Amino acid sequence: MAKSADTGDGRSTGRDEEESARSVDRKGGPGHTVLLALALAVPVTKVAYTVGGGGAARDVFVAMEPENWPNVLIGMVLTDPLLASVLAVVTSRVVFALFAARGAVPVAGGVLRALQRTALTVVNPVATGVVDACFFGPWWGLGTGLAAYALRQGVVVEYRTGRRRHHGHRAGRETAPGSSGDGRGYRPAPWLRRAAALEQWVALVLTAVVLPVLGFVSALDGQAWTSIVRCRVTEDTRTESNRLIELSRKGSGVVGWNLDTEEVSDGVGCAGEESLYVREPWWHG
């Protein structure tokens, strides 16, 4: 009787763990929360540190208008290849885990299922690698694509072995060991199981540690998130040549944060400057 009770407790614990894993995946995993938090905190930190914080940051966001606010994050990503690559890898895995939890990734055996699974696993990393290569070069693209594919493979192994189940599968339903209906008959090589377990830790470290650190390092590096231009700025009857962080374009001119007068200004006859540095990085202060 005691043995039976222990077995029941073990099954109950296993089902609880599976349900917890599915619940996390349905929400995109820990990456979902981290990505949302960083998307809000990092751009605001970037603007505040670059222009001097407080009222200056408020003036910049008002001048940019809400539809241009995402340009801060976009600009950061396009000027920092390491941040862009890690963000692409984490986002790729979060999206894949999200859809896997909803049953989008086939776990059963068979040639057709294997082809579908391969396509779903490969297409996004290839696209991610191509985009990264276009902006930062082929080696960045290759590394990003391979890393995104490797982290997706760990998710596939988890679902194929039955350690995780999509939300349409009832946790309490038992499946015959030889059945391929939910992937529980799949027995990967021991090294692949170890690699899948390692992948979980790598994904967690990238998501919860590396990405936030890179995001805030980029936010505090003292570089503008967009172009710096030198324009003719007219105030009253006085015209000066000032450096502006470009916030938006109005007709033939630019609305930008004036680095010389520390206010929002309209500039005309603008020419781009090569350097994006506005101030010393935070860690040098």
C-alpha cells in the first residue's frame, strides 16, 4: 500500500511539473516578461542618460510624438550588433516556445511530421541570420542564425520526449510507451538529452542576465540612438550652427534635441555628423 501511494504521489508531482512548464511556455516563458520590461525601461534610460534626464527627457519624448518612440529601441539595436544578435536569439526562442505550447510544433513521428518540424525550427533562424547579416555582416548573421536554431532544438527535444506538452494535451491522460501520438515514444540519444538540458540553462542566462546587461550598457554608453546632424537654427533674429539629435523630420528641416542649447529646436540645411557620441559612458563617470 505504501508503494502504491508513493507511485501516485510521483505521478501527481510529474503532472504538476508538466502543467507548470506548459503554463510558462504559453506565456512565452521568462523571456516574455523580460522582453516587455526591457522594451519599456531601456529606451527611457537611453534618452534620459543621453540628454541629461528629467525635463530634458520629457521634452524629447513629447517632440518625438508617440508613433516615433519605438525608434529609440530600433536605433539602439541597429547601432549595437551584439545587442541586436542576443535580442534576435532570445526573441526567436520565446516565439517558438509560445507556439510550441499551443501545439504548432508536431511531436509525432513520421517523415511528414519530421519535415514540418524541421521547417518550423529552421525558417525563423535563417531569416533572423539573414537580417543580422544585412546590417552587421555575414559572420554576425551566421552566429545569430546558428544560436537561434540551437536554442529552438532544445524546445523540440523537450516536447518530443513528453517532458513538456502543448496545452491541448491533457496532463492526466496516459499514453502507451510505443505510441507516437504525443511524442512519448521518442527516445533521443543521451548526449541530445544533455544538450537539451544545457539549452534550458543557456536560454535562461541569455534572457535573464545577458540581454538586460547588454541593454543597459547600450543605454548608458553616451551615444545617440539616432543621427546627429549639424543644422542652421534660427531663434528670433539670430542664426547659429548647432548639433541636433534628430527626433523627426518636418518638410525640408529637422526637429531635434539641440546639444548646444539643451532644448528642442527646428533646424534647416542639415548635414549628418559621423560620430554619435554625446557624452562619456556612464561607467567612465
